[in-house]
Amino acid sequence: MSARQTDRVREYVDSLQEQVTHLKEGMDLARKETSEQVRARVQQVKADLAAHQDSASDKAGQAADREQSPWQSIRANAAAGARDLQDRADRKRRELDVKSAERDAGDAEENALDALGFARWAVGQAEGAVLDAIDTRAWADERAAAPQTS
């Protein structure tokens, strides 16, 4: 892997680590907040995600000339699923039935666990891809350094 690419990967990993730390801190804080404060936090997260999605869409548009990445479709599917989940959660939150609210809370908790499971899977896939990229770069560098025989 080139030094430039290694730096970019390191930046992505650092960013991911910061996100996870932020998630843990936010979760701990939210458990002590009022429902209204948590809803405000949810709205802020949604706004941040929308802004990030716009940035990701711009980057995806710039990469249109390159080979289509399977990660783009995974990312798009995950974003669509998250939007659908949030829409359903918003609809259900408006319902006043206690049993329904309990069921919805359980579903939301399961969805959160599913999303975290997907994130763990994605990090595992990223680790494999990074190691493969490093190995492939090392192989290419070895071939470039080897004496050429004709």
C-alpha cells in the first residue's frame, strides 16, 4: 500500500475510532437525559448523518469513472434501511398504546443491535481489505524491484 493510501486508511480508522468513542459517550449520557433531550440528540444525529450523506454522495459522484464498488451498494442499502427504520420509529412513537410502545422499544433495541452487528461485520471486512491491499502493494513493489529478464 502506498504511503498516501496508508495515511488515508489510518485517517479512516482514527475517524471510526472517534465515532465509536462518541457513540459510547452519547449512549451513557442519553441514559441520564430526559426523553426530550434524547429526541433533540436524535434530531442532531439525523442532521449530521444527512450532511455526511451529502458529502459521501459527492465523493461517490466523483468516483463514477472508477469501477463500481460493492461497498457503495452496501452503504446505500444500509442508509435506506436506516431511513426506513427511523421513519417507522417516528410513526410508532406517535402511538400512545403502552403495549405497542413496549414492543416498539424492543424492536428499536434489536435494530440497534443489528446495526452494531453490521458495523462489526463491516469493520472486519475493512480489516481484511486493508491487509489485502498492503499485501498486494508489497507484492507489486517486489515485482517492480526484481530484475527484469528478457
